[in-house]
Amino acid sequence: MSSKRSPATVPCKYKTGKILGNGTYATVKEAMHIETNKFYAVKIINKKLMEGREHMIRNEINIMRKISQGHKNILSLVDYFETLNNLYLVMDLAQGGELFDRICQKGNYFEGDAANIVRTICDAVAYLHDNGIVHRDLKPENLIFLTTNEDSDLLIADFGLSRIIDSEKFDVLRTTCGTPGYMAPEIFKKVGHGKPVDLWAIGVICYFLLCGYTPFERESNVDEMNAIISADYTFDEEYWYGVSDEAKDFIQRCLTVDTEKRMTAHEALEHPWLVNSQSQTKDLLPNVRRNFNARKTFKRAVDLVRLSYHLGHKRTTGQDEGSATVEGVKPVDEGTDHVFEKDE
């Protein structure tokens, strides 16, 4: 097929263009509104591949409809429709890249910059929680910039694991889901969870923003899970020298195992670290960039080893590809979110 052909016309009002990403059940393409010539991102979901999981997509649509256009730091659902074979979610076209990639491209990066980012996240999460929604998969990869401009809005994206909670009770959700390093203890313990899991994830993100690595990194998933359950983390002086006590206190109040004592999003916004102006005494970028790049290289190597083992195991055992998992974790939806098996 020639690459010079005109973009295929999606039923309704859009023309699709280049592919922005591929997942297990969906493809994300650039799309242009035929009448306004405005560009969006359209998530094209194959209905046949989603058989038995239709509720996941309906849930994502319902949540995005409820919150779209309500907060400038939340990715908006602009339109949605379906055909016989596909379901289409038309969303803001965010072209500014992921949060941490943007940070690593900066010339310098101070604690005050991190505080501004965390304040933005907390404000958007407070809006979600006020609307009865828990995100459940907050992580740097789901924090993206709308444009490449220096003053671009930061957006919370990917509501595939989000849920609507009508009650203030915390014990309404029991599914083990999320990205392991950012999951709260109560998710692993299966005692019921709710809005506080987002504040735990904010604590992990904040820690990551200030040093370039996450607080519960361990050699195995089981060790990582145990560290999370017991909130076993430290502020290593080598990497945390010069970071304020207020920043560390903010993290500690997020990474509190007792959900009753963990900060809410609104309480986080009133924390002194986010309220007070931050002095720019130490450039955090050299340490943050070095730690981030080192761990990214290590993770890539580990993933290759796991994949190699996994493929070899499949060949020896004849394991069916559709049921394959790596380290007890399998991808759902677009391969960015993970859930543990029941017995994990």
C-alpha cells in the first residue's frame, strides 16, 4: 500500500492520519476534524478483540465524559462513536511528550520546579476525587504535556483503570490493578481501596521527581511488594542532600500505610511544601538525570532477559501465547497497565 494515499475517512467527521501508538486492543492515530481542520488523537478499539471486556471501555468513556473540559490538566474526551467493528475515542492531541523526558531535556531543574509539578497533579486529582473518581494508575508515563511549548499544560491521561466511587468509603474497590511500583499497600493486601491510592502514587511520583528513582525498587517483584506493604524506603543522603525537610515530609505523608492518616488531595494542596515558595539552592538535574538514565538502561536489560527466558520457556513447555505472563504480571488494554494474577 502506498504511503502517499489519502488518509482513510473514519465514519462521521474525521480523517485519520499517522499512527501514534499501538496496543493489544487498540491503535491510536492522529485525526483531523473535516470541518474545523483541528487535529486530535483517536483511539480505535477493535470490538472483536475486546469481547468480554466491553465494560472496561464503557467505564473509560463514562469517566472521561464526566470530567472532560472540567479541568485544564486532565486529558479531555472530545467525541466518541462506534461502527460495526470499532469503537472510536477522540481525545486531545498531546504532543509535548512525557513528564520525565521533558525534565531531562531542561538546562536545570530545582526543587521548586518539582513542587510546581506536584501541585498541578494534586489540583487535578482533587478535581477527580471531588467528582467521585479514583484514577488508580498515576505514574510519570501517564503525565504528558499538551504542546512542546515551555508553558504547556501538564495533563493526566489514561483512565483505563479508573473507577467512579459514589461513596466516601474506602473499601469499595478490591481489584488488584495498577503499575506495581506505584501501587498502594491496600491494593496488594486486598483489603479494599479508594481515593487514597492516588495520594500514595503521588508520593511515589514526588520521590521520583526529586531523585530520579522510585522508593521501593527491589531486585524482585515480591521484594518490591513487601517493601511497599511495610513502607520500607529511605532518603539516601548521597541523592537527597540539599532537598528540603518539607519535601521529605510531604512524601512521608503520602507514603503512609494507614489510609486514615494519609493526606487527601486537598490536604496535600495545603501542605507547606506546596504553599511556600521554593528556594532554588541546588540544581537537582544532574543527579535526577543520571539516576533515571541508569535505571532505564538497567530496566531495559532486565526486560530483555525476562523476554528471552519467557520465549525459551514457551518453546520448552508449549505454553499458549495468549496466556503468557512475565514475572506474574500481564498487560491489559494498551500494554501500559498491569494486574497481578489472583495468586500473586
